[in-house]
Amino acid sequence: MGASTAYHLTRMGVTDVVLLERESMLGMGSTGRNAGGVRHQFSSKANVQLSIESIRCLERFEEEVGYPIDFWQDGYLFLLSTEKDVLNFEANVQMQRDLGISVDSLSPEEARTLAPGLETEGVLRATFCDRDGIADPNGVTQGFARAAQSRGATILRQTEVTGLRMRDHAIAAVETQNGTIETRIVVNAAGPYAARIGRMIGLEIPVVPYRRHIFITEALSSEAEVPKNRIMVIDFSSTFYFHREGPGILFGMSDPAEPPSYDTSVRWEFLEKITPYAARRLPAILEAGIAHAWAGLYEMTPDAMPIIGQSHEIEGYYVIAGFSGHGFQHSPAAGRLIAQLIATGAVDDFDLCPFSLERFKLGEHEREANVV
């Protein structure tokens, strides 16, 4: 989010931009630990609109940003096992089609054709969009950052924010371990740490971190019945998902019993919980051991919708956080929206009301249902 915002600001002629990174490299937090999924298939119209702009940018990334990225558009396949989910997804498909997205509603047999080796016991219907896919988070982040730097932005790594200063309810400066930066504008793009940054000036940012695990198998045999491309398959009722990753399979699942925390250590006993779901949907996974595993943080809001906008309480304070597991894929559009809001004071081509920070106080907000 920070790199995208910096890039879009410099494109709009705002070049006195400083991007602060606590770690030694960009993308070492949630960005570098996600599965790289990019999709149009959301339940919220506003999120679909973010996807439309973001995926269009990713499709033309080298041409527009100036750096090549890896982007495989082999599609997202959602498996639906309850009548309620079928009804909800059918309504979503119609909404997505109304926005110009080609999404198919499939039978279990058609789903198996798209994903060899897939078991569809209990599946009633499936949905598929062939423009969804898998992108490289590191490549996208570095592309945005390098392009921003080439236009004058400054990136300071190993620079942790320690405090914010205000004057008359307006941003005045950012305190860091390496000194003070005087500024009238701050963008909180701290992901799962957004609430901590908010508390530095007494602002409540309702973003809570939750650990999510990702596992990658060792190489499967050439005879293993698994998808040969990188189609993303999601068993919606269980949230188990998988896609091809090199010679192995990347997979994961959410854990409803996981408490909020900043813990990114791998809890290996969770693998035992996932295994029955993996065996049920892609039995070939059991043929290989685990080659890699890691955990990252989802930055969840109460309605699983992001916060994109300006604080009404503190002048010059902007938030771009709380994307609830779909931040990387929406970074191109979200960064552009925040940058335009800063540069011009308004966004005329996108309704930011669903993403307003104030929505939580007003109680006027929808919920994103398609979160895994």
C-alpha cells in the first residue's frame, strides 16, 4: 500500500514523498507472506470495482509502471457446498457480470475439468473467472517503489515510526528512530500495525491482526493428478485453498479458533487440521511432504472491508489499511485513490463511502462475505 501510494503520488506530480519501512527491505510483512491471489470474485460491489482497476493495472504493469512482473491468469475456482452459498454466489455473479466481468457458474463436473485431480464430493456448484490469477507480490512492490524513486520519492528502510506530532488537530511531524520528519500529511499504510500507528495520536483504527498459514509441498511426481497451471481453487465452506507453485502445491486454510496476535511463527499442529480437507479435495497432496511453510498476518476490520480515506478528526491523516486478506491484490487501485485524494482533495470516479474510517461510528457499512 505504501509503495503504491508513493508511486501514484509521484505520477500526479507530488514528489516530496518519504516512504518509511521498519524492516531492512520492503514487503517483509504481510505483502511478502501472502499467496499472491488476485480476483474479481467479491461479494461487495466496491471491492469488485477495486479489483477491476487493480487487475487492469497488473495486466499492463510493465507498460504502465515500467517494470516486468510475474502474473498468471489461470483463474479462480470457488467450490460451493451449501444452498445458501450457491444462492449468494449466483447473486454475486450477476453483480460481477453487470460490472463487465465474465464469470461462469459451473457444475461439479465442469469444475473437475478445469482442475484435474479435484474431488468434488458434496459440491453443488462452482464459479470461475478466467481473468483472476496469481501475481508476484515482491515484483509488484519493487516495481511501484523503483518507479516512485525514479520520480523523486525517498525510501527510508530500517526506519521505525516512534511517534506522531500534531498542532491544532493537524499533523505536524513524524518521529522515527532516526530523526524527525516535518510534514502536514501522513498516510497510515502499516497493515496489521495500523491500529498501533493510530493510537500514537489517539485515533482508533479498528484493524486486528490474525495469523494465517501457508504450506508448500515438495515436488509431486509427473504422474500425480493435479492442475498443471496455477488455477486457484477455494473450497468456500472450509476456506481450504490450493494452487500450483512450481513443482509442488501451495495450500492453506483459515482457522476460526485462531486468536488475534502478531505471532508469525508456524504452528505445525495446524497442518494436521488442514490435512483432512486437503485429502478430500486434492488427494495427490498427500503424496508429497512439506517443503516450505510460513505464517503471515491478515489485517482484519469488523466488516472485512478496507479503510481508504482521510480522518475527519485529524487534518492531514490518511489511512489505507484493513484489507482483510485481499490487500496486495487491491494495492494498485487503493494507492491511486489515496494519492488522488491527497493531490486534489477529492476522488470523482470512485465512491469511497464504503471504505470510510467513520463508517464504524455511524454503523453504516456493508460486509465483504468472500473472505478466506
